[in-house]
Amino acid sequence: EDFNSPEFKRDLSDLYNVLDLYAYSNKIDAPSSLFKNMEPVEMFSSIVQTLPFGTAEKQAFMESVSVAERFKTLMMLLNAGDTFETGTKKAGNC
């Protein structure tokens, strides 16, 4: 099962909006356009690797089993406010 890309049918426009706002708020050069051509599983992992999340946040993401859980965790991380270790701002605080 690890070698098969699970299906994830969901409109990702909210993710792209939150990601762009997060990147802008934290002065990070990581626009959503970098990720839009990826499969969701690859995209979510790439976003988590690219952004300055701390160890606890990355661990929470890695412990998410399904693609849907990873999406939910990623959205939570982008909207969570100050992260545990990096002091970054949540997407809603411009």
C-alpha cells in the first residue's frame, strides 16, 4: 500500500489560500504555485518539509496515517498560530 498513491478527492483552494497567506505573513518564499502540480501526498509532505515547522509539528504530521489526516494536520499547522519552536505567525495574522 505504501507504493500506491491513495486517492484524495478534495478542493485544495483553501489550502493554497492559507499557504500563500502563511508564507506572506512569515516572509517565506514558498508560494502555493510551487506545489500545485504535485499529487496531494507528495504535496503535503513537501509543504511540511519546506516550511519552518518545528520538530513537534513535523512529528504530528508524520503520525497522521491517512492522506485525509495529513491534510487536516497540515491545515491545523498552517492555522495554529505561533509554532512551538520557530515563533512563526499563523496565516490569519498579517
